[in-house]
Amino acid sequence: MSGDYKFDTLSLHAGHVPDERHGSRAVPIHQTTSYVFKDTEHAAALYNQELGGHLYTRISNPTIAVLEQRIAALEGAVAATATASGMAALATALLVLCSQGDHIVASSRMYGANINLLENTLPRFGITTSFIDPNDLAGIENAIQPNTKVIFGEVIGNPGLDIMDVEAIAKIAASAGIPLMLDCTFNTPWLLKPLELGANLIIHSLTKWIGGHGVAIGGVVVDGGNFDWGQNDKFSNIAGPHYAMDGINFYEEFGPAAFTAKFRAEGMYNFGPSLSPTNAFHILQGMETLSLRMQCHMDNTAKMLEFLVGHDAVAWVRHPSLPDHPGHELAKRMMPRGAGSIIVFGLKGGRDAGRAFIESVELASHLANVGDAKTLVIHPASTTHSHISAEAMVEGGLSDDMIRISVGLEDFTDIKADFELGFLAAAKKLKLKE
Amino acid sequence: MKHQLFDTNVHIATGGRTFNNDGEVLVFIHGSGQSHLTWILQSRYFAYRGYQVLAPDFPGHGLSGGTPLDSIEAMADWIIALLDSLDVNAACLVGHSQGCLVTIDAAARYPDRVARVGLIAGALAIPVNDHLLSLSDKALSKAIQAMISWGHGPMGHMHDNTQPGHSFLGFGNQLMAANNQNALKNDLIACNKYKNGEDSASKIQQPALCILAEKDKMTPLKFGQQMANTLIRGQVTVIESAGHMLPAEFPNEVNTALRNFLNETDKS
């Protein structure tokens, strides 16, 4: 070992060393609920966190731990904890951070389920949120209250594709003594490592680009270890005595990994949002090719943008790599390899033309996912964002005619031909209307 | 626990148990630019096995206030002063890396206060190259990254951790970054100028265990073995594949070796 392993090497190897007894090169699937204790002392020691190890798969599992350690390595984090989905990761992280009466400052330009959780579910538990345009730095700063526990947003907003200025918002959070937590599903650590810009906690839906194959749902909470939980009295649930284990103080005991220790001891233990070991295995298979896939996603996205921008059937196109996008310069600076493989656009002929397009494409799949190796299309207003209010739609920068593409890895000439078919159908629909 | 020593607020990890000076006291002494967090998987383990554990942060390190001490001798005196302030007559000192120099110095100069000695990834001298010294002064984050990279063996670099989901390198970087800005520089200068290791070690009559790492790049194995050979009652355990940060990389092996040593040797 002459230095630290690089990204591509870590994607293949991090977290796993073949065991001496069997020598399995691939990560074995430990499809087990429980682990045999060596003796009663060993059992008690695991429960009391005197030793590392596994005691029950709701809390941790050897296959899942490889996935977690691989993510932590790729992000440059102190630790990661995998969950059953990205939403499980977000909900559990917020419930570990916040208590009744607490407040969150969040981006108004986010995935519908993220907004639903903050706008409709958490208020029932006494946790409220102020939604702010992620580009309004002064607005974010002014929205922070004495009871605010976290700033949350998506680096690349879904589906509006707004770009958050991570470094600037991290400074606002740091000066307020609260962490910045980001949903980094759309960027993956291949495009951006936000911890290096001062973010503190990261959420991923592993279902998307990190898995990449669309066969397994999963999520993860990544702990940057760069937030001082004892700097003020806001986080006594982490920097004060825990209700079990003789009142362990995770901040004093685990230092930079205090959040993860609390997340596992309370979040995983009490809420049980565990990932299946088999899903962890599937996601690990995807991670092995993350770099290769992301490069191809970026290449095809560039070709798709060129195709759409010059097409007569297209009314408008939005992507951060286009010069007219408000976050263009910021995206170029933060993510020089590309700003993700989601494109949104509108067709001449509006919503009806869009419906005709979606129903006519054959290669592109009409479904509620992104980040698959295959090209996907959807109409957000009637699907992923149908549960949010009309006001929130406008606030979120969504329009009724918007079509979202998740650009896949097919040969681009085939995707282009497929889209031409869809555009033809949309044009026919438009003519019939006239 | 929080403790006041020489007008400084000192943080001492006690392994999650209330400290009681009636029992056998184990003092875990951290290395350069480290803190009590070196001993996460030792302090709790021994505290729940009948030992009274003290894993202090030196001034300017971890959660302790104050400014970093500037010599190994000053650190040894500080450890003895800490024992005085807690009414501890004698303790087993367990050092890691720079903590080994502190332990050796304290055991030689205060033989009545040090019952037994544990030396983990240590040597009789820890010279520091000029480049690292310069980085610790002018580019701290680079110095930290270099030390964390060199300090970990193959398991560390492969992120194969006994604590599920944890990264050795990420944790090590953040642990060191949380210290006083001058902590690492002061520690490295203190290590570099300490020349009494061989003389001190040759005077130590107490039972001593050296736990050494096969792949140690910072205090290479041959220097650890030299240290063990110099000790009058030195024993050696070598942990295969381990790097310098073996208390974190191989906690179970370190704990077993230390526990066996404590069980098997008398306290005199």
C-alpha cells in the first residue's frame, strides 16, 4: 500500500477483505437475522458497545456493513448507516436530530416525498419546517430560529434541477451552530463530495445511480464527522446521556462518529428501518461500476441535451449544464464532471403532447424511478409530485407540461430514434387538436 | 469525566463507568495529535471488566482545554500529577506511540507510581522527519492526512472495520482535526527531541508488555522489538497485518493480549 486508494479502487474493494476460512472474493450475503454469541460476556459486551460486531440485523449486518463502509470511503466520511430506502434514511435522520418543538430550514425545490414528510408528517409530531428557495441565501439565513436543528436540501433538486451552493450554505449552518444535511442522490460521490465543501450529513437513495440497476431499494445516512455536537446545547440527545447503556454520552465516547452511534442505537434500534442483506449485495454489485456508469450517463446526457435543444418539437429544456440555467456557473464550479443525468423539458403542445410522447416511446421506460441504467421518462405533475399542493408546485418551479428524463446507458442513436417516434406522436396529437 | 488539573479543564474517558480509585487503575495515554478517542474500544472494554479506567486528553487535545505540553517529560509529570489529584497511588500505564515514550519516562522516573506497563506500537525514540514537522506547522490538514495514511495498515486502507459502517481513515482525520491547532506540532517536536528512551527503558523493573504491529510504518516493528529487548521484564505480542493505529484496527487482539498480560503478571 503506497498511499490511499483512489475512487475506482474503493468502489470495487472498500469495506471487504476476503475471509480466511472461505476466501470468498465477492461479498457474501449474510442472510441472517442474528449472530451466535461466543459466551454471555461477549453478548453483553456487544450490547454495551464495548466491542465492534453484529448482534442483530436490525442494527447491523456484515453484508450491509461492507456497503456502509464502501459509501463512507467514497464520501470521505467517518461512517455510514444503510437503511431500507432513501426516505427511511431521511425520516430516521430527522427523528434522531429533532424533537417535539424543533424546526427545520429546508429547500422548497425538492422531491415530492421529501416535501410531504416535512410539510405534512413531521408537524404532527411537533416538528415544523420553513421552506426557502435554495438560491436565496439570505432567506435561508433569516429563516433560522433558536429551535432550528438542521438545514436540509437537495444538491440537485428533483425535478426542478435547482443547484444548491453547498459551500455558502454550509457556512450559514456552521455560523448558526447547526448541521447541513444534503440529499445527494442526484449527484453521487462521483460528481461531488459535499463533505469537502462543509456539509455535515448526507442522504442517498441507493436505489438510484449508486445501485443503478433498478432491482433493489435502499438508502444511507452518511456522517461527515465534521460537526461539533457539543458546541452548544442544541443537541443534548447526542452530546448528553443516552437513555440506555448506563447513560452513555455518544459525543464524549465516539467523538466524530457520535451521530452515527446515536443513529444506530436509537434510529436503527427503535425505528428499525433496516436494509435487507440481499438488497445490500445487489447495491454493492452496482457500486462496482459506479464510475463507468456515471461517465456514460454524463456522455449521453450531453448528447441528449444537444438533441433536445435543437429539436423543433421541444418548447424548452432545463439542465444545469445549459448556459441559461440559473445555477449553470455554480454547477460547473462544484461539479466539473457534469451536473447529473436528469433533464426536464416541455413539448410544444403542452401537457397533451407530453402525454402522447410518454405513451409512444418504446425504449424509454415510463416509470417512477431515476438513475437506472435504462432511460426513463415520467410526467412529474401527475405522478411523483401529484401529492403536493398547486402552490408548492409553483414554489418548487414545476410546470404542468414538464417531462423528466433520466438518461440511461443505451447507445444514444437508439434513444434518439425512440424519442423521434415520441415527438412524432406528440406532433400528431397537436395537429388533431388544431 | 471532567476534572480540573493545574487550572485546566481536563476530559478523561472512564469507559462509561464512574471512576473509583479503590480498584486497579489503567491509564491509557494517547499518541501525537490524538485523544481519548484512540481508546474507544479499550476504555469501555476494560472498564466493564473490573478495571478503573482513565483515558485522559492531554491539554489542547480532544475535549480538554489548555495548551499542549511541550516535552515528553512534561507529559509524564502531568500523568503523575493526574494520579496525585485523583488519589491514585499506583497505576498500570498503557501508551500508544508517543504515549509509549510518556509511559517509559514515567515508569523510569516514578517507579513507585507505575505498577505495570503496556506499550502499543512504540519505540525507544520516535524521530520525526523535517517534512512532517513542517507540514504540522504550515499545512496541518496535509500533516494529518499523511499521518492517518501512514498510520493505518492494509485493513485500515480497505475500510474493513470491526465497528459496522465505520471508516478508519475518515474517523482518524476528523479526530485529529478536532484538536488544538498546535497540538500535533507540539507533540511531534516533543517526540523528536526526546532522547532518554533507551536509558529510561533499561531502568524499568515493572512487568511490561509490548504490543507491536507487523505493518507499522511509523514505529516499525524492528524498533518496537528493540524497545522490548531493552525492557528488563519485557514481553512481546506481534499482531499480523496491523498498522500503527492497531488499537482501532485490531481492538480484539489488543484487548486480549493486554487482558492476558494483566491477568498473568503480578502488580509489583
